[in-house]
Amino acid sequence: MKLPSLSSMNGALMLGLLYTFLYAPILYIVYLSLMENSVWPFPPTWTLEWYVNLADMSDFHHGLLNSLLIAIGTMVVSGIFAVLGATAVLKYRARGRVFIAALYLSPLFIAHVLIGISTLMFNRGVLNMPGNIPTAIIANSTYCVAVAFLVLLAQLARYDWRLDEAATVFGASPARTFMEVTLPNIWPALFGAATVAFILSFNNLEISFYNLGATPTLPTIAWGTLRHGIKPELYALASLVNAFIFLLMVVLYSLLRSGRLKLDPRDQ
């Protein structure tokens, strides 16, 4: 029997340490959410009390609804502008396309706090708009459009734009070409970009905090609760949010493995 080489064992060890570093804190939070006492009891006393209390706390319900509204709105806005920008940059060989791509990607290099504060000042000082869910969607879209644009660029770089040219030659209008040729081929990439935008805006605190006024979301409620100490219900909330995101990733992975979702446009 051939023994594994030293390099492969070192690689497996480093990979194991990396996964432990990434996921041990999340698993510890899940463990605490099921404990009656959060001070590392042994033997552990299991309970679902914190999940039951969380279900009875109406402020968390309002925060969840507002977070979903912001995430869905940001996902739609980011998906539309990102797919338009990525299509324009890759399909049309204009001289200024590098500059346009840089403008799209520039929010990635700006701190979330600065995006939140600058958007707040612009909305109030120039547009005279109060802090509410629509302004939070606009502010989150500033950052999420850049992320979605980057995801689409990576995927659409392999798209064969001659398909669109062929549709145009046969008399299809630009709108019909996009709806019947481009979109059916690039929708997996658009779906992935929109999913990333949804997750980022759902969990965002810094950008949303400055543009919501008194409107609560799950991150702002959790942050406000921390000022009075860590309540066990926060462990339950964090566990549920992580479980939702993990389930979403499992669904995406299952679709990729089954072949129902293909990220490479050439495989559509």
C-alpha cells in the first residue's frame, strides 16, 4: 500500500487548520445557542429556550422583514445595473470601457462606513431624502453593484457575443436579442451575482445604519443589543442567519453538481 507523501499530508493539515479557523467560531455560536448557560458548561445542558424567546420578540420580526426588503431591493437594482454594465463593457469595444469598468469597481475599495456616511449626506443635503428603506437600498446598491459587476465580468468574459450578432443579422431588435438570446445564456451568472448582492445587503450594518433613521434591521438590532451585554437570543439569531446562508450555498452547490445550473455560458 502506497503511503501518502509528506507534502500531501502537510497540505491536508493546512487545509484542516484553515477550515477550523473559519468555521470553529460559527460552530461555537451554534453550540452556545443550544446551551442553558453560555459559560462552557460540562456536562452541557441543552435547551431551545433562546430560540423560543427569539420567536416571541416582535422587534426581531420587524428587523427581519426590513432586512429582507433591503436585500431583495438591492438584489434587483444590483442585478439590473451590473448586467447592463458588464454587457456594455464586454460586448462593445468602446475606447472608454476601461474607465467605465473602473467606475463600477471603485466602491470595492471604499470602506462601508464612508459609503454609508457619504450617501446619508448626499441624500439629506442634496436630494432632501429622509433615512428609510429606499435610501438604504440605494446606498447598499452602491457597493453591491460593484460586487455583482465583478462576478458577471468573470463569467461573461467567456460568452460568445457572435450569438447576439447573429440574432441581430436575422432582424431581431436589441431588446429582443437580449431577452431571447443573451439572458437565457447568462442567467446563471446573473443569478450568482444577484445572490451575492442579496447576502451582502442582508447582513450589512455600516451602510444601512446611516441610511435607515429609526427603521430597524436584524444587524442594527443585534448591534444595539450588544450595548447592554450579549443576550443568548443573539446566539440563536446568529445561528439561524448562518444556517440560512449555508442552506443557500448547499442549494447552489447541488444545482451545479446536478447540471441544472451551469456558470460557464458556453455550456448553456
